[in-house]
Amino acid sequence: MKLNIPVEETIRKRISVRTYEPKSLSEKDKEELRKEISILTNPFDAKVNIHLIEKDIASNGEKLGTYGVIKGAKTFLGLSVDKSEFGLIAAGYQFENLILYATNMGLGTVWLAATFSREQFENAMNIKKNELFPAISPIGYVAGKRSVTESLMRKTMKSDKRKPWEEIFFMNSFENPLSKEEANEYVNPLELLRLAPSATNAQPWRVVKKQGFYHFFETHKSNTKEDEIMIKKVDLGIGISHFHQVALERGLAGNFEKLTDLKLQVPDNTNYVISWKIDK
Ligand SMILES: Cc1cc2nc3c(=O)[nH]c(=O)nc-3n(C[C@H](O)[C@H](O)[C@H](O)COP(=O)(O)O)c2cc1C
């Protein structure tokens, strides 16, 4: 389902926000968000759960911790999903759609997968034991000036930069970069995927165009820990949300399929996830 917002414009506007005005979301904004949360879907047939809580109502009265990274925010979103083949991709997709919706409302957000106290939020959001709980995000009104911690983080992760096309998009094989001419009507879906946020700005997505398909891959080093691999899949879901939503906005038809026989030489540390089949 296409988001009912100007997608490309909103993707270009979105930026991580870690410094907020110290107040809760208004009831009106909360109501609008709850309504959107109740209608969001994903094209991967997985049930994604999105939670919304006030920091002050943590069950044990303890302040919910974000390790000094987040300043001011009082309202938080959380993301959980059952374990399944595409659960984490669907989670990344659906939560990013909410992040874009909130951005269009003028609200600040930031994906957090590492710098928060998982146990405290798990309790406060009543996450079930058998669910995966990949991330949360504060949600609120953007403060006038970034904290020193936030400015430093952006610099360290080069958050204003992204990898160039030729490092992530390929034609027919991983040896051959995809030109914008070859991408044709898919230049914008790919360009807006390229601008997506990812954990530590690692941008683990790779895409190969071949014979009526765009094949999506995820990369990580062989010594990556299990919970970090989990976040790479979420990153892929985020990138795919941008690709898909921009395709829908531009009236490009197709659907997602997992192929069993790719007939493609795949480099080390690169893992096939799913393909977009172009409808002619
Ligand atoms: C899945 C995911 C997890 C993230 N985890 C954290 C985190 O734990 N702490 C944090 O400060 N930022 C986190 N970020 C924010 C990224 O650092 C940020 O998106 C990236 O540097 C690009 O900056 P931008 O979002 O402003 O474009 C995360 C982003 C994503 C997509």
C-alpha cells in the first residue's frame, strides 16, 4: 500500500534527530500516529507490531535509558515481530513507513538499535518473549540546536554522506555497475533507496538488475555478530521501503518474489534477500 504522503520529498527531508524539546507529543499528534500505525502494512506477509509509549509511565518508575544519546524526548515508538523468513525485512519496511509518515507531520525520529536499554524498553512496551525486538525510536518536536554528542556522532558516522551508485547498483553481474540510463524509469526508486538510513550508516544494500528483475542483497563481514546480522536485515527492509514506495508513487508496477535459482555469481559476504519483478 502506498503511503498517503509525498514520498520522494519526505525521504529527502528525513534526517535522524537526537535532540528534542522536553515535552510529550500532543494528544492530536498521538491520535494521528495511532491511526496510521493501525493501517500500515508490508508486502512480505509478516505481522509487524508497533508500540507507542510515554517514557514517564515505565512500569517500575525507572527512567528509560538511551545512554545519553537522546535528549528531551518523552514519547517512544517500538518495533517487534515474530520470527519468520521475512520478519525483519517486513519490520524495517513497515517502521520506516511510519518514520516517513511522522517526518511528513513535521516530527523528529531516529532509529535506535544499539544505544538504548533493551531490557527496560522490552518491559515498558510489553514485548513478548518469542518476538524479535530490533529497534525503537523517540518521537517528538525537534529542538533548535543539536547536542554536542549528536553533532559528534554525525561526524564520526559521516551521516550526511552515502555510497556512490557504482558501489551498490549493478547490471547483470556484480562486476558491472548499473548506469542511470540502464536504470531508466527506476532511477528514482534506486536513488531514494541509496539515501536511506542504516545502522552506523553502513548501507549494506546491493542491487543487481537482470532480465526484468531487481535482485536485492545484504552484505556484512564474516565475523559479524548474530544481533548485528539481524539489524542488517532491518536495514534492507528500510531500503526496500524507499524503493517500493517511490515505485508506487511513480506508478511502476511489479511485485516481490524470492527466486530459488538466481544464476548469478554472488561475491563473498553478500547474501540474496528478495527480488522485485517488473510488470511490463
Ligand atoms: C536500523 C538502524 C539502527 C540505528 N541504530 C542507532 C543507534 O543505536 N544509535 C544512534 O544514535 N543512531 C542509530 N541509527 C541512526 C544512524 O546512525 C543514521 O541513520 C545514519 O548515521 C544516517 O544518518 P541520517 O539518518 O541522519 O541520514 C540507526 C539507524 C538504523 C537505520
